[in-house]
Amino acid sequence: MDLFAVDKEKCQRDHICVEVCPAKIIVSQEKNGIPKPVRNAEEFCIFCGHCVAVCPHGALSHMIMAPNECAPLQKGLLLTPEQVEHTLRSRRSIRSYRKKDVEREKITKLIDMARYAPSGHNSQPVRWRIIYDRQEVQKLAAHVVDWMRFLLKEQKEFALSFRMDRLVKGWDAGTDPICRNAPHLIVTHAPKENGAAPAACTIALSYLDLAAPSFGLGTCWAGYFNNAANVWPPLQEALDLPEGDRCFGSMMLGYPRYGYHRLPKRNEAHITWR
């Protein structure tokens, strides 16, 4: 099969696919108006599926996906602006978790939803490492504390600016200020040379973050862990990412111990119109 095929009976020559193609590799034939790929289109196609998704008539089939392989859009499931606003405003960082493991099926479904997050050039570089065992999460958190002890000794001013002395003291007192006793930790990683990876991992985790409450779950970005994972050799060895990969985002996950009942205020947006 060529890059894509067009059903001439279904095609209405409306040229919508030509308009929406991000790579601009679809043109209309002069003789009959049927869409066709430009020369060497395979070299420039980013395999995003826009052409298949946008055709109202199901006339275009891409080499990696046909219309009948793509789920139809259900307008009845789309959120209203009010629902979106309430969902975004009600999102909370969860730092107190129940002593209950999240079912693996739920985590898998969350990641299955998050993988639809956009990425530069549709490169889809995000890879997921799930630290499922809570004892393993604690072992990794201990490495982060060791990193903080090192910084307090070797770069004290920097460490104190982030109050790492209080975090270490809390850890030594039996609390977990690093992963908050979360039962699970989700780590996104990708080849460190991939320029699209930092944003792609952040957006994918944001998708997961916003989807988690629909499963009764809570999340919190694991910033200290993520920073240590990229500079502290003992943690890097314990995390054991593939050669050449870098940790681009980490998130705690679990069942919240408490629920929230109000939407707290935030600063007004600073907007400049040009």
C-alpha cells in the first residue's frame, strides 16, 4: 500500500485533508480533485492520523490506520466549558495516601489514556517505568535523601535555599517528605538527545494527572525525586533506566486518604495583549 489510499466513491473532493495535514504532503489532483501524496511524502509524514480523523466521509486510509480502526468521536461525551473549569480547579496535589495498592489495571488504563498526549513531530518518545512496590518506592526515596545530605555538605547554601535540611530531618524522624508514603511512583523517561522528550513527558504526565481523579486516585509531582534521578549516581543505578535515557518527569500515585470540599483561590492571571 502507498502512504495513503482514497476511496474515489466516498471522496467528496472537499480537500479538508489537504488543509489540515501538518506536513503539507497532501495535494489535490488537477484532473479529478482526488487527494494524493506529494513526491517523497513518506519522508515527511509524521503519521499523526489527522487525514484519517478529519475526513467526514471515511474516504482516506493511511498505511498505518484505516477509518474503521479509529474510534468515532462521541460528541455526547465532550465536556462543557463549565465541566472543564470545575475539573481543572478541583485538581489537587495529593500528599496523604491510603495504605491500599492501586490495581494494576487502573494504572495501565491511565497510561493508555496519557499516551494520546501531543508530542513534537508526533515522535511519541515517552516511556513509562512504574515503581509499583511501595518498599521499592521507599528505597528510591532514601537515595534522594542521601543526595540531599551530600548537597548539605558540599553545596550548603544551595541546599538550604530549598530547605533540604528540614526534609532530611523529617526523614530521620520517620516521615517521608520525598514520596509522601505514596504506594506507587510513575517515572517517564526517553532518550536524552530527543529534543521533544522534555515537553512530551511533561504533557503526558499532565494528562495522567488530570485523568487520575476519575478513577478515584490522587497524584503529586515528585520534583525532588526527578532532580535527584538526573544527577545522583546511586539513584540512577537503582532506577536502572535504559542506556542513554533520562528521567523527564516523576509522579506519585495512590488512593487519597482525604477528600477536598472547596476550590481554593489563586492569583489573578497576568495577561498582556499585543
